[in-house]
Amino acid sequence: MQSDHPAPDPLTTLRGMAADAEVFVFDLDGVVRDFDLATTREVTARIGLTSEEFFTIAFHESRLGAVIVGDITFAQWRSSICEGLVEHGIDAEDATRAVDAWLADRGTPIRPTVALIEELQGAGKRVFLFTNGTDNIPAELHQIGLGHLAGVALNSADFGVAKPDPGAYAAAHAAVERHLERPVTRSAVVFTDDRLPNVEAAERFGWRAVHFRGVLNPGLRSS
């Protein structure tokens, strides 16, 4: 039976955990940054593909899995997507233009989350991002106006292992301790992610975790 009560707003939940938390760790995509799917729809329509067909090529495990653990660079990932489109029958020049147009959009900050991060920082909490990202993440954060968070971005591409692998959380926790130059108790860390397996893995590691869902970013998509 479904509850008559809606799930609590994750931002409210996170704010309520601040009293006894030292460190907050936010996932990036879907939590701090969002992407407008209209860009993908426009780009893929020009080359006769659906968004789903394009994503199947761009995010194929052989490509995405390699770039988020640093086995290939962002530039190499771009080239690999172009090659995948050509193999799918797309003209090489059209493929290159499409991929470049798609990658030019690096998303938009989710304003309520950014406001909470600023609130937590103002209260003296240490805040980090933790993303299954590429070597291009620092540049992307600057591009979308979040360059002030680039120095606290914990990136799977640097760790060589991605969420929800337990090793990713161990690497992230060690990076937090290096940044703060002191030990940090795992239970003093609060983590949030929009992917439930990542949340569950964080809890197994010993972080307190919140499944990030139900927050809308005013002015963005979602159709």
C-alpha cells in the first residue's frame, strides 16, 4: 500500500542533519547540476536519431565505463562517440558537429541545491561534490558558474574507481581527510545522490546517506 504522505524533501532532510554532521558530500549530476534534454533532442534530430539511440552510443559501457575511471580522457570519449555514430551510419562530419554541439551544453546548476550548499558552508560545514565524472569536470564547473566548487570536487576519474564500488567511497573519504588535514569519522559524513544504489553503497561504507529525489529545478525541462 502506498503512503498518503509524500516523500520528504531531500533538501529539508539534509538541512535537518546539519546539527551533528561535519561534512556534506553531494553527487553532481541530478543533484547539483541538471541537463536540459531539449539539447539532446535537437542535436539528435539533425542526424536522424532519437535521444535514446544517441544515448545508447554515447553512454555505452565500453565508452562511459572507461572515461569515468580515467582510462580514457574526455577528448578521447568525444572521439569514441563520433566513431560510434559513424559505425551507426552517420556521416563523419555530421557526427562530429552533433557531438560537439551536444558536449557544448554542460548543464545548469540546480538552484535550490546550490543555495543549500551555500547555507551549509555559511554554517561552517565542509561541503564536497562526489561525481562519476571525467577529467573535464573542473572546466565544466567553471563553465556553468560553479567554479568555486571545483576545488572540492571528488572525481571517480581521479580515483580510478566509480560509485557504487566500495573503493570509490574509500577513495573519496581519504580525499576528504587529506583536504581537511585531519581524520574524519565516517558517521560524521552525510552523502546524497539521486541513484539509490549509490546511496545504499554509501550507507554500507558508513556514511549517512539521503536519496535525492523530488526536487525540481525551476526553469529547467522536464518533459
